[in-house]
Amino acid sequence: MAKLVDLRSDTVTKPTAEMRKAMAEAEVGDDVYREDPTVNRLEELAAEIVGKEAALFVPSGTMGNQIAALTHTLPGQEVIVDPRMHIFLYEVGGLGRLSGVQTRTIETADGCYTPDQIRSAIRGNNIHFPNTGLVCLENTLNRAGGVVIPPHRLNSVADAAHEYGVPVHLDGARIFNAAAALDVDVRNLCEKMDSVMFCLSKGLAAPVGSILAGSKEFINKARKYRKLLGGGMRQAGILAAAGIIALTKMVDRLQEDHDRAKRLAYGLVEIPGLVVDLSKVQSNIVVVDCSGWGKSVEELIKILAERGLLVTPFGPYHLRMVTHKDVDDAGIDLALKIMQEVGKELA
């Protein structure tokens, strides 16, 4: 069988040999009793890296986001989101179903509100209105093509929300991609966030797990909500060991993924019938407008898969391609070759 190039997502990454060895040798205990030393080390390391007092190891980014909402809000409150954010679009209505809150959507150009948008959206003291309980941000913003939000813009949103005593949660599933793209310390992106979630299992290549970080008081409360949602794990050090490797060995190589994404994007725009907004190729995500090929996205996915290229639908005529450690330069070359061949047949 021809080599398969899987650009569907960075979630398809396989753990490294070093991760597998660390998992096999991990010292473990019962994490619900706080007795797993490897989990404890991971949480301490994660908190230090993002500049927070404490952290919590959770099975998934979705659980981390939902725990944050449960911890910050009360039922009946309102949460401010961009309608393209993962917490709004891809988490099965969890904000309403689990936290009992309603969402107030604010459309933005790139996923980051202006301070005035926040001030206008936060509810005043009126008997008819729900209280605003939380403002959510996402960096990088997947649905905007992986665009990054710099520290000063994040801070301006946080300052506006904090004027009204409203906390801010950052879905930083790919926050280390954002830090690499901006060439800043990840702490600068988290400094004024009241909580931050980030994934270990995307570009960092751990097999399972995410981190939720914040103040000690916030994490103590969040730990109980993790248990409520079924996320209280036992000998989880086997998983945490891979997370430690992810944070200590995999962060610095993310720029390689970004470089390959740019190379992929510049190659795609040379193919007749394809359009890529190169200004939005800022991290490891490339969104391709294939409307010029005259096929539905479902048809294109099938055609490309038959040639050995796996991609993700991103609308009626758009495809998403995500670079990661398991697709090297040869993989990018093969992806472009497949796209060129299909383009010649369809354009």
C-alpha cells in the first residue's frame, strides 16, 4: 500500500519511543487520593510552565473546558463566546447541559474581541438580564485557520472583563503553537487569564490528556467537578509520564510543523482551482478553498483518501490540513503531489 499522509489533525500523532518507555516505567498511585507521584509532577510542571499556582490533569480538552465553566459560573448566568470557538461549537452543548448557562455570541475577525465589545456585552444590573459569568477565548483559533492572538490583545480583553469582576477562561488547546508562532514565552499568553486549558495530545504528541490551570482555589474546586464528570482517574501516572515528556521535549519542535504548514500552503496556491488565505497560515493549520474544483467536500475527501491523503472537511467547499510531527518533509511533498494530480483531473 502507498504511504498514507494523514493531515486530518494533530490529534493523530503517535507517542514517541521515549514516551512509551516513560509510560512503562512510570511510578504510580491512586490519583483520586492525590497519591500518584507522576501525576503530581506533571501538574506541578504544567502550572509552572504557564505561570499559574496549580494545575489539574484531565482526560480531554473538552472536559477541561467544561470543568472551567462549571468552576467559574453559576446556573442561569451567561457566557460570552465567539461562535467559532470549540467550547461553543464542538462540545455537544455542554455549557447549557452541564453548567446550566446560556451563551452570548460575539463575532470577531480572528477570535479575539475588542475591549469595547466585551464592555458592551457584559450585562448591566437589570432585573431582566442574566449575570455575565465568564468570557471565553481560544488561542490558536481552529475555525479561523489556526490564527494566533498576541499577549497585548488577550490582556486587553481580560482587563475589560475584570473591570466588571468577570473571569476569563482561555481554551489554549494549541497554546504552545501560539507561543511558538509569536516567539514568546507561553506565560505571556496566560498571564491575565483566570484559567487556561491546553492539550498534551495534539502537537505535543502525548497519547491522552489535557491540563487545566489556574489559582489554587480554582483548581481545588475544579478537582471536585472533574470527579463529578467521571474524570477522577486512578493509576494515571502511566498517562502523565507521557505528558511530562510532551512538555519537556516536544514544545521546541512545534516550529517545524509551522514551517511545513507554510510550505504546504504556498504549494497549494500554485495549484489551479485552489485558494488559500496565506495571511492566516500562522501556525500548523491550512484551510483550502476547493470550490474551483467543482466537487463537494465529501467527494473530494473520498477522492483524496483513495490516493493516500487524509484531510478534514471545513465547510461545503473547504478542507483543513494540519501538520504535525508524524508528517515530515517527504509527507508534505507527497500531499502536494496528490493535490496536483487531482487538480489536473478536476480543475
